[in-house]
Amino acid sequence: MDDQEHPHHDAHDLFAREHELLEEDVERDLLDEPVLPLLGLSSGTLLAIFVGGACGTVARYELAAHQGSAVGTFPWVTLLVNLTGSLAIGFLVPLTEHVSHRAPPLRPLLMVGFLGGWTTYSTLAVDAVLLGKQGDVATGLAYLVATIVGGLALVVAGHGAGRRLVERRTVRV
């Protein structure tokens, strides 16, 4: 197989082996050797991220739909979502480090998937821009500061609480 025959192949192609597998005329059991491992992620990890992301996104949507606010008002729902996500991820870091060897999909499910779907930087940015465009620059800046500073503080607080919980459980065992 040469590069002229398959111009999309590059010597530095991360998926070169996967492209070769796709081009082979052999039946493969995808559970034994995934064709596209997406940078080394297992199908279980991908499924955990997918399920967690779907659940986090739907949960955020439901909260926003039931607590909706008019355009141009303070985005309390997005602030709440991002701050609770910050607290939760801080809390989960030490917990998932402690149990990840027993439940490998837990971290991708909760931290990457659910909290990735729950929190939203893009809505934060849009809300801040809309507040600024409507002449409420001070509120937009306060919102940004509250989200960023509050988020950082809550990650630290959550991490401390999670670490203390892990230490207590480790001492008892």
C-alpha cells in the first residue's frame, strides 16, 4: 500500500494502524480489536463518557427549562450549574483516585461525562456577552468573577472535603 493509493495516510497519522485495519478485507470482532480506539480510549470508557455526558446535559437542560430566566436577567441557573459542578469535581478527584483501580469507568462517567455535560463555559460566555450588549457591563463582569473565583474556591473546598472523606475511610479499613 503506497501513499499515492491512499493520500489521506500520513507518516504521522495517529490512526495509521486503524486505517490499515479498515482497509483489510478480513472480518474482525470489534470487541477484540476496536477499529478506531480514539487515542487509546476503550469502548467502556467511551460509553461511560457518552452516558455521563448525556445525563449531565439533560439534567442541566431540565433545570434551565424549569427555572428559566428572561434574556438579559442575571443567569442564576448557569451560575448555579457551574459552581455546583466545580464543587463536585473538586470533591470527586480524590474519591475517584481512591477507587479508580476498582471501578475504572467511574472517573470518565462522572467527571468527564456527567460534569462535562452539566457545566457550561459556552453559556457562561454567551450570558456575559448578552449582559454587556444590553448595557449591564457591571453585572456581566460580576457574573464572570463570581463564576471564576467561586468555581476555583469551590474546587478547593470540594477537594478538601473529598480528601478528608478518603482519609477517614482509609483509616477505618
